[in-house]
Amino acid sequence: MSRMATDLPHGLDLAKWMTGLPPDLRTAPLKDLAIPGTHDSGSFYQDKSFDLSPVGQQLTDIIHDEAVQILGLTVNDVVNSWSVTQLDIGFTGQLNVGVRYFDLRVAWRESDNSLYFVHGLYGMKVETAMLEIADWLISHPKEVVLLDFNHFYSMDDSHHKHLIAILKDKFGSKLCPKTIAPNPVDVTLAKLWENRHQVIVFYNNNEVADHHTYLWSDWEYIHSPDPNTHEISKLIDFLDKEACTESKFNVSQAILMPDAATIVGNLGHSQKTVLATPAMPHVVRWLSRKRSGSGRHGVNIVIADFVDLEFLLAVTKLNYT
């Protein structure tokens, strides 16, 4: 398991970075904070013994069995290599190093009647993960997390009800209700602390979200444009051209996306070695030119693959510049 230390220079403890913000930022709208996040947050672990997820099945058209067998691999090996996007530190590990925005994709697995986080393969059970986050929040009462459930696979109304029941059971009064403000971007840490709310849930199914007071519409309140490129120069150019809007949380996707040729040409390699690791220094340099808040040079939420301490510090320190 990969590990990252949380005792950092400059007196910044990433496990409690929200708790330690200066008074003016505690009363600033959340849209004006620089918040680190992870892309495909639940994909730090995937079970290669399971069947492919609905997402992974889309990759089989470009992965040729003969080429995979020559390398001594299975299709699941290749799918795993190109769909794991975070270090194997779990949700607790991500929280400890400062991640506060989680990009979540969920699927119902019929064979065992359970909800899982997915990318190419099935990962951790949703219920287990939510309990892990809830337990961490108990010992960090002034830290706030944004859970963005933005993709659902093989889920009908009964499965959504099951997911909502999990959220209610694990978080209870920690869930931030819509009654707190007309728009969640205007909510402040001080207001959340006053009401002992620590979890803001975004849900990319308006029919479901409209019927629950603590589910905020992902479509209405999250602006998260996809750079959709495997080239570093195009990624940085895309990020530079994106300006933060005032009425939504703005997610800067500092990620590279492999195309078919990239995967086929690198079957024995991975998302991390081919794309994420080479991109990270460029992303950190890009962050050094930014500031927290809206406008052309502002950033709000920044997500990346295989986040490291340099990235996490680069984002959180924007709150002090």
C-alpha cells in the first residue's frame, strides 16, 4: 500500500486544513476556496477476480485477446491498469492528505445484490466506503466533504433508494440540507460548523434529487468540463481557457484521458506510468499561476489522478495567497 505523510512544512496539516483556515476564509463562500479532489475517487482498488463493470465492458472492443495473451496478461489485468486512477490508500488515506471532493461512480452488481464503486472493474462496496468516511468525520468535526455521485450504472429506482438509505444511515445529521441556502456554492464553513453539517451530496439524477432535502443536483450546481485529451500541452491549454463561473462549484479536471491507440500501444503499462505521472509536474506548475476563487485565474475544486503531496499542497496553499 502506498503511503503519504501528513505532517507538512509551513505548519499546514492537510488532515485538518479546513479547520485551520483563517477567519476570513471560514466565512467565505465555498466556491471561493481552493479544494483538492480526486478523479474516480473510488478506483484506488478494483477486484480483478470480479467480472468487468459496465464501464470496463466498453474497453473490451479495443483490447485484443491475442495481444494480451502474448504479454501473459488477462483482459481484466489490462482494464485494471488503465482504470485504477488513485493510490491504494483508501478513502481514509485520501481524507488524511487533504482530499475533500470525491468524484464517485456507482453500479449495482446483480450477482451479490450490492452497490459498488466502479471504473473498469468493481471496487469497494459503497456502504463500506461511506462508513469509513463517516468514522473519519467524527474525529475531524470541522472538516467538510463534497460527495459527487455523478455516474450510475445498472441502477433502477430501488437501487437509488438503497443508496439513499446508506447515506442517511451513515451520515445522518451531518448531511447538509437544501434549506441552508438557495445555492450550495454560497454556503460557508462557519455556517456548516454552526449547524454541525459536514457532508454535501451532489446527485446526478434530478428525479431522485428533487425528492430529498439533502441531495443537491449535480447538473445544476457542478461545472466540470472534460478536457478529453491524452496530450499534456492540450490539457494545460484547456485548463487555462476555462474560467470559473459564479453560480456553480467549478471542477478543474487536471487529468489525461487515454484513447484507444494509447491503451493498445501500452498494454503492459498503466494510466499511472504513461499519463498521470508525466502530467503531474505540469499540473503543479499550472497551479502555481492560479489563485482561489472565480474569474479567469481562479480555481475552486481541482481533481487529478494519483494525487501526491506536491499536488495537494499546491491546491490547498492557494487559500493563503
